[in-house]
Amino acid sequence: MELAIAALRDGSEHLNLVAFDRGGSEGELFSYEVQRDRPAGERQYSVGIRREAAAHEYPVGAEGTVAVSKYVEGSVSIKHICLHGNATTDERSGPRSPGQVGIVAMCKALHRNQSVLSLSIRTIDVTDDTCRVLGDALTHHPTLEHLRLSKNNLSIRSMEPLANALRGHQLSELEISHNTITGAGAELLCSGLVSNANMRSLILDEVGLNRAGAKAVALVLAAHRRLARVSLQCNTIGDRGAEALAEGLAANQAVTHLNLAMNGIGDAGCAALCSKGLAHHPCLRELNLRGNVLGDPSAEALAHVLTACPAKASLTALDLDLNFLGDPGIGCILNVLPATSLRYCELWGNTVLPGDSFPKWTESQQLLQSRQQSDAEDSQVSKLG
């Protein structure tokens, strides 16, 4: 810990308190290291405080987090704070348990330090009371740009203080994945995001999002004409949710990455996405529909988007793995592929490609690899230039 504090005093920009499991002696429970990286002409530090343990999750604990928080309060150089898995709760619950004490201390530090740009809290049981403290910190820290809160057992009740804090906030990236906020929690959260004009990235993977939650996200899409990345994978929005998102996409021409993998979307939902959301969309670069229930009609609708719409020039990656496409649907995609801008097209895990489709598959893979190679060469030339 002394190393971390010394580095903070020396002008660090990155603070990482990360707990991880790695094989070794249980006697070596804690080791701290400071990594310094100095690019040419720039003074930049990356501070890592890592816990190494053998086959157990021992918390680095609140004491170390509190100690570092005191220095964060007065540091004008630190920009990025990462608290991952280093302070878990025990039989005591609420804001006085070890994990909560550390988070509360860091939140109070944010009250006094307006230079921090990103905060990541992951794999820590964040209670509803602590979430209210976090919401209060956000209210007093309007310049925070990136907030990531994955795998923290956040609930519906956790969303209300966050939504209140995010109203009118300048946050540009929000990730609340792998929490059980459900559709109702997403509605609460999105009610706060609608008035945030700076949102660029919204990630709500595996949060129990349903049709109602998807409608709430669609309202955010329609309100934020600069929102470029949306990821809702591993939820249950279904066709009706996809139809609602299509309406939001129709009003938002800035989305470049859309991830709707594993959401129970069928042909009706895909048809709506294609005809309303993607038909006139000029910027979409990556579309992930992996692990849904799409059939051949979906492939036909997507083929039309790939050739007759603005997406023909912009879409570079399409993932249709693990759906229910038959030989006609896969053949339809392969037929139009040469006329598209695709560099990646995933079709595995559907049906076997028999007969006439197999030569097309081989030719398509060769074409995609050629395009990828050309892009890599162009990138290399650009770097040299």
C-alpha cells in the first residue's frame, strides 16, 4: 500500500485496486506492485494494487481502500479509479461492512476531487445504501465521464438513486452488466438517462431486461442522437422489445455498434429491426444477433439491408451464429456478401451447409480474409506514414 500512496503522490493518473486468484502460496496473500509506463514526451503512471491468493477470494479490504481514498481527495492528477473484487461483504450487511466502507470512502473522495474521469466498481456486493452514497457522489461530480458497475448484485432499488444522480449529468459511458435490475430497474435507470445529452455508450448485458426495459432503452436511443454503442446481450427482450428498439434506432442515426445477442428475437423482431431501424441507418458498423431464434425470413431481410440500404457501405461485422437459419437463408446471405462491406460474417451453429452452399461458403471465407488482410495492410501503411 505504501507503494501505491507514493505513486499517487508522484502524479499517477491510474489507480487500480484489483483482487484476483492465482495459484501460489497462501502465505503470500497480499502483494502490491506499481507499474510505471512513460511514453516518449509524456509522464504517465499506471498504479496497480493486486491481491494474489491461492484458490480463495480474500478481500484486500476496506482499510487499504480508505487509506488510498485520503490521497485521492487531494490529487489533481489521478483520472481513473478501478475497484475490482477487492472488498467483499461478510456476515455484516449495509454501509458498515468491509466492502461498503471502502466504496463509501472512495465516493467521499470524489466529492472533493473533480479531476477523476472514470470510476469502475466490479465484483463487489454493493448494497442499496451504498448505492445511495454513490448516487450522491455522482451528483457532486458532474464531470465524471465513464461509470462501470458490473457484477455488483445491484437491484431495482439501487437504480433509483443512480437515475436521480444521472439526470442532466455529463456521463458518456455507462455499464451496469451482470446485475439483477430487471426491466423495472432499467425503466428507472433510463428515466434518468433521457435527460443526459452526452451519452455515447450504454451497456446493459445480462440484467434481466424484458420488453418493457427495451422500450425504455428505445426512448434513450431516440433522445440521444450521439449514442453510438448499445449492448443488451443475454436478456429477454423478444420480438416486441426488438420492435421497440427499431423505433429508437429510426430516430438515432449515430449508432455504430448494436449487440442484441441471446435475446429470444425471432423473425418478426428482425423484420422490424431491418425495415424500421436499419433500413436508413448510415453509420452501423457491427450488428450482433448471435444466439436468437432467427430463421430464413430473417436472413432474407438482412440480405436486403446489406445490399439496398446505407448499411451496405457501413456494416463491417455481422454475427448470426447459433440461430435457426437453413440452407436457403444462409445461401441468401452468402449470395449478397460480395456486394457488401462486410469483413466478418459469422454463420456457425445454424444448420449444416449442404450441396450448392458449400462452395459459396468457401469463397465467402476467402473474400472476408482478403478484406481483413487488406485492412491490416492499410493500417500498417497509415502508421508508417
